[in-house]
Amino acid sequence: DHANIATPEQHAALAGLDRAHLIHPVAPWRRHEERGPTVLSSGHGVWLQDAQGRELLDAFAGLWCVNVGYGQESVVQAAVEQMRRLPYATGYFHFASEPAIRLAAKLVEITPASLTRAYLTLGGSESVDAAVRFIVQYYNNTGRPAKKHFIALERGYHGSSSTGAGLTALPVFHRGFDLPLATQHHIPSPNPYRHESGSDAAALIAASVASLRAKVAQLGAENVAAFFCEPVQGSGGVIVPPRGWLKAMADAARELDILFVVDEVITGFGRTGTMFACDAEGVQPDLMTLAKGLTSGYVPMGATMMSERVYAGIADGAPAGQPIGHGATYSAHPVSAAVALEVIRLYEEGGILANAQRVAARFAAGLAALRSHPLVGDVRCVGLLGALELVSDKASKRGFDPALGLADRLFALGYQHGLVFRSFGDHVLGFAPALTITEAELDVLFVRLCRVLDDALAAPDVRAAMAG
Ligand code: PLP
């Protein structure tokens, strides 16, 4: 599709406008002005084309969100038809649109049975923010106003709203933003590679449960509102806890009388092999946050799911007839809802979830084969979500000096070899291809990835940093 390819002059002009005017999310602003943008212009399936005509295999599904792949015509049609019929209908007061109603019912049908109500948002950050506001309202309305403290995991990511960014525990989201708040606390991440209990799953799970209990005891259970977690920590570096961890944390939260909130913004909609990560362990959360795969990134939308107990606590504790003051102009947007309904249909009837399950073994094998590469310290994988942790010394698990700028260099090598992935910190590479990816495309992914790692290793300064 050559219509999208810019001449060098056109590209330079566009890049100039970007440098001068567009503020990029989660970017080093001044560094970006020097570097300039990578302008993406079209996509089909797992393939992207940039404005200079380079073909890239997108091994990260945009931002782990384009689960149905690019160019799904039926999704485009769903948006066009809804836009033509009624592009906007407020969800405020007592108004609604048909797609919003049907989507809420569909989400209740496919999420764990504990969840009976859906609040439709604009994305993950707003879903987390709404969850926090609803939980505060829940305890105020049910006569336990002291329950205001929130516990989450170190290295967790829960978006960048003004409160959600404090539940997040990644330094760049706190630094200079006066976060976390005094009511936001973090317990150690369940990382088998970095935890002292190592590969002993039972010990790691017990340690996590013990830290939650200890933190609740320290704050006083009467002061603790909720525990938030991702079933697999995504932006923290694709940290996959041992099987049984999520269930153990859910059970502990119930015993401790605090709400259990699962953030399935990444793991939801088939990413880990089941529709939701909760399904793999029969976890019944009190609240669940969703986004990304909900609309596969075609339009913005998220959801905050809640149990009947939380819903009723809020609804029945508020003065009769008084609105619950939370909402946005674009809450329950009909075009987004229509897109979400079609995307969910593709996962189920369209066979996309089944494809993800079918090709997951090839994905796991491709990553596992890289374990013997000199740069690779750890391989993590569940469903079509995976990571490589690079180390300069396999024995001590030592990473790399940030001064090497390895993350940027790996990204540049990926681009050179036609592969897009994500790097976290300086030494974790993340992979989350569209759930439509074929085995042949996975083979291309791993051939290219191998070239990226070999080229990185060939650099004299990287070689010099390696042990031995
Ligand atoms: N929660 C998790 C687990 C996420 O991974 C993200 C985004 O990556 C968010 C929340 C925030 O979602 P959004 O970027 O749509 O605001």
C-alpha cells in the first residue's frame, strides 16, 4: 500500500511538526525532540508499515492491545454502522444505547460469575480510577469509612490516573508526581527469577500471602480497603507468578476482609490462554478492570466490573434518588461498545481465542529455545504473553549498566530487522503478538529476534560487559 509512504521531504516535515508540538505519553520529552518519531502508517494482521515504507512484524500488538490483529474488516464495519446510525448517546442519567446495554450483559456473561455489573470507561487508567472511587464510596456507604488504604504489588502497573499511578509501583510514574499517596502501599512482586524462594512455587506463594497479611496487620484490617494486582505483571517486566498464586491471594484477601481487585487490562481477552486469567484458577474477584483487548485498540474503551455486593453497597448506601457522582461524557460510548461486541464475537465465534491456544506451544518453544543464548537469563511465558530477561552474568543474574542504553539499542536493532517488541527497564524484552498470529509468522518472529540478540551480543561494549 504505497499511498501511505511519504517522500523523505514529507517525512522530515511531519517529524518536525511532531518534535515541535506533540507531547508523547511515557517518553523522555527532550530526548524525543532530538530523536524524532517513528511514524506508523498502516497495518494488516500482525504486520505494520511505517511512513518510510518499512515492513515490521509487530510482536507486541501495538501496546499489547490489538489482539484481533490489524485490518479486521468486520470491526471497521461495526464502527461505521454505529457511527452512521447514532455516533453518540450519553450514558448519563437514564439514557443508554443498545450496544452499551448489550456489551454490559456480554461482559457479565463472560467474566467470572462473581461480577454482575459493568461500568464502561475510556480505557485502563480510567477503569482503575473508577474502581478506586467506587471502593471509597462502597466503604463510606456501608459504614466502614476508615477502610481507605490500598495495597498493590511492587513493579505493578495500574495506569497513570492521579490515584492509579500511585497504585502503580514503577519509579517513573511516581517521580515528580508526589506519589504514592500515604494511603497506597506495596508488597513484593511474586517474581520466581528474582525471589529468594526461587523455583519453589509453594514457598513463593506462601511468601506473597505472608506479605499481604503482614501489611494488613501493620495498617489494621479495619483501615484497609482493597488489594489490587495483575495476574501477570505486565509493564513491570512480564512477571509470571506460579500457578495458584492468584487464587491464594484472592483467598487471603477474603479472609482479611479486604476487596480483591484483579487488573486484567493486559491479561483479559485471551492473552494468557483463557478468556481471563482468573478463569485458569477459578478466581472470583470483587472487582475487575478491563481495557485493551476489549476493543483490540480499534477505539478506546475499558470497563470496571463489580460484584453485586459492591454494587448494592454503593447503591443502597447512597441517599435515595441522589446520583452517584462519577461519569464522563464518553462513558459507555456507543461506537466503542459496538466495536467491543464485534471484537468479543471474533474471539469466540471467530476462533481467535482458539487460535491463540493452538499456537501458544510454538510461541513457548520459540522463547524457550533462546534460553541457551548467552544474553538470556530468564524466559517467561504464559499463553501469548512472554519475555526474555537479559543478563550480563547468568550465574549472578546481574543486569546491564543503564549507561549502555541497551533498551534503546535493542529497539533500534529490532527495527532494523523488521521486528517490534517492547523493552522494559534496560534488560527485559516483552512479546505479546496478536492472537491471530500463525505458526509461520511466529517462526519469522523468532528468526528476527535471534538476529537482534546476536547483533546486540556482537557489540564490543556489550561483549565487554559480559562475565567471563
Ligand atoms: N492496568 C494495566 C495492567 C495496564 O497494563 C495498563 C496499561 O498498560 C493500564 C492499567 C492502564 O490502561 P490504559 O493505558 O488504557 O489507561
